[in-house]
Amino acid sequence: MTNTNLFLTKISDEKPVRLFLPIIDADDRLVIQCVLKKTQTTHFQLLFKHGSLPVNKIDKGTSCLINIDLGGKSVSIESKILEIINNQTLEMVLQKTITHEQMREYFRVDCTIPIILSSMIPEEFNSSHDNWKIPGTTVDLSGAGLRASFATEPPKNTQVRLELALPTTETTIIKTLASPVRISQLTDKLWDAAYQFDQIEDEDQDAIIGCCLGEQRRLLRLKVKVTKN
């Protein structure tokens, strides 16, 4: 068997998971809790509370993303909806698995949103030297980190507080701890920096991944429209 085929054997049956559900005519995905029930090697079912699944709004032609916590390690799987059963069960087939290490590349999208870096030292303990904030703009974004441009040089080899404003239906402010992976000076007044998220709440990471999936979908529709024209 391939690693993909073996994946479902590694998780317990009736495992609580988070589903990023594609919705018809919407870029944002619905993040919904459900239970994964194994059926065959690469087939499984997702079980939902009665009335929680928006059956008539599901885009069955688009792959779903499911996030699973395996002993503290986050793993995502891309899956296809085969059938909707009794309005509260989705029959699914596994297409591929994505580890946390792969997430940076797999979910990375070109995206321009405002961010702010600030000192790790709590404000009440800050000296004037430590009390700093550096605004920037993302170049790309993923569930594991981002790349951004700054008019002021960010501190090197220093963990920072990082805030970003996601362009969701209602603006979502994400707060995380992050460390620089790479900082490069492009011009006299422009720096390019890549950051990885060191500490982030599950709900915030879900919001970022959902935003990335929505942007991927929007760009795909734009590509199709341009191609047709």
C-alpha cells in the first residue's frame, strides 16, 4: 500500500476533525466540526450533528480539506465528496495527505494584507528601546507562515508578536508568535522577510487556511474567466 492508503489506519475511528467545506458561489469556506468514521482503505464518512450541514449549499465539485490532530501533530487531508447521505453524513474518498511541514508551500497564496510586528516584551515591562512596532504588507500567506515587505528593517534572529488582518467577510485579526526564517534588504528602504508561526491558536490557523483556500478559488475563477475571454 502507498503512504496515502495507509494513512487512515493510523487514526482512531470516530475521530473529531475540522472540515473546510467549499460553498457554492463563495470564496470563504465553512469551517465545521464533525466526526471521521473509517469505512474502507481510502474511503470514510464524515458525521455531522443534525441540521448543522448546509446540504443545498455544498460545492460537491471542489475538493475538501480536513484537519486532524494526531497526538499534537497537525495533519491535513484533501478529499472528494462522493455522496451526501441523510443530510448529515458525507461519503468521502481520500486524495492526498499534507503534513504541517508541507503546509507552507501547499497552501501558500499571493495575498496583500496589513501586518504588524512588535516586541515580545510585555508592554508594562517595555523600556523606550523595547517599545517598537513595525508595520508591513504580506507578499504571500500560508497556514504555517508568511512573507512580507517592510519599510523598516525587522529585527534578526528575534521572535516577535505578529498581527495580521484577514480579508474575510468580517475582518479577522489574527495574533501569533513568529520567528524570522529569512530577512533580505531589497533597496535602501525596503526589506523582504519570511516568518514561520511558532505559536498560533487552532481557530486562528483555521481562519488563515480558509482565507488561503478562498483566495486560491478566486484566482482560479479569474484564470478561467481570462482564458475564456
